[in-house]
Amino acid sequence: MIAWRALLAVSFLLLGGCLVTFKDPIPANEAAPIPLLGEWSRQNEWGEQLYLQVTLAGSSVYKAQTYVDSPDNLASVEEYGFTVAHHGRRWYLSAGLPKSLGANFAIAGFELTTSNELVIYNLDVDRIRQDLEQGTLQGEVIEGGEGDGVLISSPLEAVFSYLDDQANSDVFIEVARYQRAGD
């Protein structure tokens, strides 16, 4: 599960039940930026070399294959499908979560920098919970063993409008920074 946490982190950020999930995925109707495709690497907090291979899996559907140290380390290889959307100045990705994490969808932000980096951002569950309590977003708090998470039921257009608002830019937390493998 190390690679999954590194890519889409909240457990996605290692917080078990403490994550922001959504009832609806990003529809598969937009193409990702071509520079996203390929192999990326980073070193995690334990000194392990993590790799992320992003490929096209279908019409506007992508596959992230992750592994530790080498693709020959078959025990570490995990594969996940995802979709993307570009709203405002941001790119987003959406991936289905396993039943153990509620079987809903996670949404993360990402950017491709001019330094040839892939930066992944997660949503701050505490900030989203506050906005949920204030009625800015619709949804419910989900109790988890390691903290409460949030399940957002607002329509995606309302979610993107909220996320694209500059006043909410602090809702994003950087969780991983990859370099193009081989650079």
C-alpha cells in the first residue's frame, strides 16, 4: 500500500479513515496533459525509491502503476485507474477507493512544474470539514478508527467551483513530489 499512499495520499495521506472522499468520480471526458505520461520517481520518508508509471488505459482513462525500488519487485506493484479534469488553473485526478476505504472516490490536485516535477496535492480534511459544517459543501462526516473523514455529496461542478476559488487555495496540501525518472 506504500505506493498508493504516495500517489493519492491521505491514505491517500496515511490517515486511515481520515480522508476526503466524493460520491461522484471525475467523468472520463478530458485528456490529461501529455507530459503526465511516463515514469516518475521519488524517495519516501524511509529512504525507499518509489516509482510511478502513468499510461493511457482507454479513452481519457489512465493507469498509474506504482512500485518500490524496481518493477521486478512484484510484491510492491500496484495498479490504479484514474480520470482527470482541468478547472480554472488546476488539474485534478479522481480514483476509486477500495471497499476498505468506503468504495467512493478520492480527488487530488496535481501540477507539472517547469522543473520537470509532478507535484500531488491532497485536500485538507480539517478545512473541508469546517466548510462542510458551514454549509459551503454538502456531505457528511464519516467516523474512522484513526480520525473522522468527510464524504462530499455536492455535485462536481459545485466542488470544482469551490476548489477553483482562490480564497480556498489553502485547502490543498502537498503530499508528494516526483521527478521524471532518469532526470
